[in-house]
Amino acid sequence: MKQQKVIVIGAGISGLAAAYYVKKNQPQAHVVLLEASGRIGGKIKTIHRDGFLIECGPEGYMARKPTLTRLIQDIGLGDQLIRSQAGTYYIYVNHRLRQMPRGSVMGIPTKLLPMVTTGLISPIGKLRAALDLVIPHVYKDQDISLEEFFRRRLGREVVTNMIDPLLSGIYNGSLSDMSLEATLPQFASIEKKHRSLILGMKSIRPPEQAGAPKKTAGRFLSLSCGLDRLAGKLASFADELKLNTPVRRVTPGRVFLKDGTQLAADAVILAATPDQFGPLLDFPEAWRLSGDKRSTTATVALAFRKSDVAQLNGTGYVVSKKEGLNITACSWMDRKWSYTAPEGYALVRTYVGTPENPSIVEKSDEEIEQAALHDLRKISRMGTPLFSVITRQIDNMPQYTVNHNQRIKAFEKALQNMDGVYACGAMLHGVGLPDCVDAAMQVAGQAVAYLNRKDKKAVNK
């Protein structure tokens, strides 16, 4: 019986993980990994320079999501796993860094005293937030925006000063069109069960034990060797890796390259960037996904001597949009991940570009660095950096707008008409590294099951 061939399109984390899981579950399959650019990893990009380890894309992932951790252990990198350091996190609002109230989750209060005493919200804003305890359900089994949901429950000031900076920092989007069901379905479930978000969040938080030691470990995991090692290790499981190989079209059993070459395949897994779904698959539901909103950002990593930056007690902060700054967040990387900077040095990572102001990302590296430094210096003391690394993500961060889940269901139903063709990636079921790996594992399993059915049919002929 001939060896079955699986083509994976896209060598970001989704495509790399899909190739690995196909080989793990079907070692005899021949896996070909096609990548349009000249490098693997997609948004993962690690730079090692002068003793600094700079993650230009994702810096780590949520430790509570286990699939990626198991994958890292399976491929022999488990000894490189390291947990982030815990630390105070701030919001820059009303021209000051203000500590996030203790007990708040995503800006939602679960404890009365910290919320009463915080300077983040005015007395009127606090009274408005307290109405969450009595107002009726907002979510009624029909998708709405995060802005509408949280504003109606907790008031505009809590949204502007607390929730929007936090969530915009995570998703880099506008709350006014981000989907509740696709991005934060747990809050819809909490409201459905408890009606009040404050009471609901309080009920699911574990009780604090008297005298318990303060946590020193954070909620995130990463690799002390750099996430690029994860990408490289996964790529080694493919039988063939072809860089600079853009694809023009995909049909069942066949992949058409832009140079005119045609490749036969028993199964195809599409893990390309969101804008490619429509052109490659060419059916209406795929084109709709390609037309979905995406954001543009730049990451600015700045290396300093430790004496040249203010020694603030914490791991970073987010910035309220009403402050009118170019930066949206800042992480003190060496405090969060001690291995990222040599002894006596500091690594600061900040982000520029918002849905309201994407044009700054189009400026030169020097202009972006100066704009970022200008804003950072408004917030805390920051000297002259030793060097900077600017990384742009142009129009490729998916935004899960209202009714995203319905569009994905329609796409996946239509894709079933293409035998042996599967899709995964940040566009579909989550933008985080663990979400991408979860989806890749699932579609790899579907592809292997399809190959096994083909095998059985061939044997029974």
C-alpha cells in the first residue's frame, strides 16, 4: 500500500503542532510542511542578543491550559519550562499608575474593601458598579459586544478605567465590537447562573487561607531557551519543510502552488494566516473569514542598564485609552522572566498601535522607538536604551467580532464538503498558543481518522 501524504500549509504554531500530531498518531504518513515566508514560527520570534532573550511575539502562555505543556514535555523540552514571577500589576489612568484592586478579575471586583478604596474609580463610578448586584440579566443567549455587556452591568467608568485597558491589552481590539461569546464566554455563563457578575465571580474564587504565604509564581509558563526552540523542534517532525513556498489554491487531494506546481495529497491541513482562507479555499464562508476584522500592532523591546530605569514594584501595566498615548501596555520582562536579561540589566517591552491609531506601526523603527520612549517617560523614569528591537504584526491579529462563533460554525460546516481538507489557526477557536495547539491536535486527529478510513477502503477493494 502506498505511503499516504499529508500537506500542512503554514508553519506558525498551528501548522507546526498539526504536523507533529499527524506524525505522532500516524508515523508512517509522509508530512510536508509548506510555508510562504522564509522562516518558521509565525508570530513566535525569539532574538538572542548581548545576553538578552527577547520574545518579539508571544512571551508565554497560561499555565492552566495543559495541552501545550504536555506537548512541550513530549518533545523533550520539559526541563526548559519556567513559570513567570508573580507581581503587582498596574493601570495607568488619570495620569498615574494605580494598582489593580486586590481580588479583581479582568477588572471585575470580587471584594468590597479594595474596590471602595481604589483611586481607579470615582465615588459615583463605584456606586454605579454596585448596581450590578441588583440589575437584571444583560446576556440573553444572543451574542453582544464586550463593551455593551460590561457597561450595562458595571457602568462606563469601570469599563473605561479597568476592563477596557486589560482586555485591549490581551486582545488588541475594540470592546465595542468584540464578541462576548467568542472571547469571554465564561462571563456570559456566570451571569446566566448568578445574574450578578460581582457575586458570581466571588462565588467561584477559592477562599483565602489565613497566614498563607504570598504567591511568588505567576500564572504563565514559557521556555527559558526561547519559544523559537519550540518551533524548531516541532518543525523537525515534518518529513519535508519547504520555505518560501506560497500556495495559490487548495482542492480535495490537491494543492496548487503559486509557481504553477501541483502537489497531490491524501489530506490537507490549512493553518495559514486569516487573509488566506478565502483565496485558498474559495467558498463564501471562507471569504467572509478573510474579510473579518484584524488588527495591526508593533512590539517595542528596549534594553537598559538597570540603573537607568525606575525600580517600580511590579511586572507591568496597561494604559487607559483616554490617556491618549501611543503605547497600550508595558511589561518589565526581567522581573516577570528573570532569564530575559543579564544581571544588572533590564528589558522593557511595550506595545504600540490600536484600532483607533494603527498608522503609527507604519512609521520607521526610529520613530516608533521615540514615540514609545516619549510615552514611557511620562509614566516612569526611563533613560537611554542600549538598543531596541521593533517587531510589526501587520493586519494579522484576528479580532473576534460579534457573532464570530456563528461564522466559524458556518465555515466549518461548508468545509466538510471538501473531503480530506481541514483548517485550524488563531482565526478560529482562540488566539493564544494553547488554543492554537488544542485546535491543531483536534484537526490532526480528524485527518488521521480520514486517512485510516481511506486505508480500509483501499484494503477492501
